[in-house]
Amino acid sequence: MAEQTKREHGIFAKPLPIILDEIEEAAADARKAADQARTAGELAAEQVMRRLRKLFLKMAKDIQEELEK
């Protein structure tokens, strides 16, 4: 029965410290990916804000020109 369990679940073949190390590595990779995603989101938000600022400045200029006529 124990041999059958080992064959069905390969995780039982690894010692616990190795499993914990793999979990730590996976968690570190997940944190790194989350940090990269956050940075990419912040950069995208900055670009959108620059475009909106440009658009609003152009709109304000156009409105001012129309009002001066």
C-alpha cells in the first residue's frame, strides 16, 4: 500500500525541506512577477495621464481661442 502511494504521489518521494525550498522559490517568483506587474501598471498609468494632460491642454487652448473670437 505504501509503495502504491509513493508511485501515485511523487511528492512523497521528496524530503520536506526540499519541498519547502521549492515553495519558497515559487513564492519569490510570484512576488517578483507581482512587482513587475505593478511597475508596468504604474508606467501605463503615467502614459495615460500624460496623454490626458495633453488633450485637456489642447481643449483649453481651443476653447480660449473660440472665446477670443
